[in-house]
Amino acid sequence: MSLINPYINRRASHLIEVLRFRLNAPLTSVNYIRFSLLRFLIICTIVLMAYAYGSSTAIPNDPLVVITNAPHSSQDGRYDYPHKLLELALNATQETDGPFVLQFAEEPLTRTRALLEMESGHSLQVMTEAVKPDWHAKLIEIPIPIRRGVQGLRKLMVRTEVKDTVEKIVSLDQLKQFTTGSGVQWSTRKVLEDEGFQVVVSSDYASLFRMLSNGRFDTFARGINEIEPEFQEFSKIYSNIAIIDNIGLYQILPTYFYVSPKFPTLADRIARGLAILQENGTFDTVFCQYNQESLAQVKTTDRYFCLKNGNLAGMPILDETKYIFGLCESGILDLTKITAAQLCQNP
């Protein structure tokens, strides 16, 4: 009995005394044995209930294994920022939800394959992706635009032989005269095709730069968070590619975390973790760490043609305040109202 919690011991003894009083049972040796046995059974019941309750609410000792998408190569840095944010969100909830291990999927996946794997939850549980109707319908969407629309501001990568001509463009119709490239499963493909661009596609990310260099298409729109590191990497291989500095495209491009429907508890944990990061300022700090250099490229004199994102049809109305460059869908993007703080620059 000395191993039993004193409170449980006292509580069982009290219940026995109440019961004996109610039954008006004399304290004989027989009754003493009977009530001692009953007392033992009460203690066992209390202990088992406490153990069961504790087991259901205690933080697990084994770490939660969280599988996210793998980069397509050692040079593919497109997911560095969301992977870091995911790690921090999980870390922010360790005290309440327990330890975790974040690991990559065994191989890089196309968007279609990633969606299938996410639905099953076997080899992929969480991934960031620009909003698309099928992802919205089939997965758990955490509607926090982690990139704040930065990826929607897109500069043009071109071949050097057409650079001078493209730089002189003054209208969207003129730009549509040039063929452009896209991943076959990218959400931006639909946007370009809906606007009337002639789009040449590939299922392989790295091959798009080779196709541009070989003249398979003329322009390749990349997010301002993507284009500089990509150019630094692929211009070593293809010396005839260049960046257009004064002209680009803009589309509203929310990027959310998506979680397998097989893991609703994980989705809830990530959402709570992101909320904690937003509240304590870590979200803003990490966003600027990963996007400050990209945002430094933005100049008020640049001309970005706004495109309507058909992937957002039927989606919940977006909060414009969560997007640095607003919700422009036509005409020319107005960059004159963007503040230094929004661009992660010191005023």
C-alpha cells in the first residue's frame, strides 16, 4: 500500500466509511475483511481510471514523424522557406503536442503524384502549394498565405537574343506574342493559358531552363523569390539566358500548407503553431529572412501586368491586407503604395 498515492488511499478509506455508515454495518472482523477487500477494489478502480485518463491526455514519448515534400535537387531552394516555417510551427507546439521528427519524402514528386500521396497519407503528409481547386477540395487546407503573395510577382527569364525586344514591350498583348514556358501541373499554367498565352510545358522542373536556352519558348515567368537563385544556378549551364528587370507579370497567388486528410490532428497542430509564430513575431522575422533580398528587387518604376487567377474561382474571398501587392487582376500593378516595411526594408 505504501506505493499507492496517499490521496487515493485516503479517498478509498473515506468511501468505505461512508458505505459502512450507510449500511449500518458493525465493525466486526468479518466485515473488516469484506470492507478491506472492497477498499482494495476501489483503489484498483481509481488507479486504473487515472492511468487510462493519463494515457489519453499525456504527451507521447515517441516523436511524431512528419513527412513533407523533397526538393528536386540539391540546388532546388524553392521550398526552403516553407520547410523552415513548418519546422518552427511544429517546434512551437512541442510543449502541448510532444516531440516530432520532420523528414523529406523518399523522392521528389510531381504535383499530381504529390496530391495522390497526400490523399493516402502514406509517403507524404504535408506540403505547401499555390491554391488549386483539386487540392482545396481533397486535402486539409490551412488558409494562411505564408508567402504573402510574393511568388505571384513574377519576373521574366528570356534568351539573350530576345532580351532587347522584350524590354521594349508596353502592353500585355505585345507580351502574348512570345511563347512562354511552364510546368505541366503548375497552377500558373492555367493562368497563362486563360490569358491567351501560348504555353509550352514540361513535367521536369530543370528541363524548362534547357528548353528556354534551346529556343523551345521565349519567356519563362518566375516568382521574384525564385528567379535570382535559379539564374545563378542555371546560367552556369546555359550562358544565353537573361533576366528582364523592368517588365513582369502579377497574379494573386496564395500559397498554403496542405495536409493529408488522414492527419487532421497534424493539420490542427500546424495551424496552432503558425498562429503562435504570428503572435510572437517569429513569422515576420523568418519571412523577411527568406524574402528580403527578393523584395529588394521591386522598383516603383517596374511594369507588372496583372493577370486573373482562375484557380481562385469559387474559393473564399481573400483578405487583401495579407498580400503585399494587393489583389490586382487587370491593368498595371500599382507599386507606389508599397511601404518599406512591407518590403522588409528599413525605412
